[in-house]
Amino acid sequence: MAQEKRLICAAEALAERGKGVRFSVRTPAGDMPAFAVRYRGQAHAYVNRCAHAWVELDWNNGEFFDISGLYLVCATHGAAYRPDTGECMHGPCRGQKLVKLDVVEQPDGIYLLNEKES
């Protein structure tokens, strides 16, 4: 059986440690906001919800990284997450993780895989 995939964005839309791309993802709990970013040359995607209080992370549309470009930051609580794993390193949810989504990069874009299982 072939893997289901859905185009999120063009590959060049994700700059290294730059602005993220927001999208929606279908989950068993309904549609949820999500985002994709590029970190250390790889695309990563997460449900756009802080592990602490379930508020969206970005402080401006698509702005997820802190000033150093090392962490994804919750604009509400200041929680800092590793961009590659979603693990909270600093803040009220330390040790918890963002919900990571399965993505793959191909020459024509970044694709979300197995959306219905997310």
C-alpha cells in the first residue's frame, strides 16, 4: 500500500532557521493548526500547540524561532523547544514534547505523510 502524502509547501519556502509555514492537519480529534520549519538542513513539522497550555506557538504568523535561531519558542510562555525533536528544553513544560508530524522532502516540495494517523 502506498503512503498517503499531501504537499505542505515548496521546498524553497522553508529557509534555514527562518519563517515557518503554517498549515492544517487532520487528526482523530479534528483539524489542528500545524507548522513546518527547516533546521540543520532538514524539514520538521509539528502541531502548532504548546505542550504546556495548548496555545499556538508563533508570536507572529510563521515566526517560531527565537532570536538565536536555536529553539522554537512559545510566544505565550517562553517555553523553548528543540526544532529537530520538539522536546521542551526550558520553560513550564520542560521534558514534554510538541506533537511531531511525519514529513518528507522531495525535489518538488515538503510533504506531510500519513495525515490521518497524526
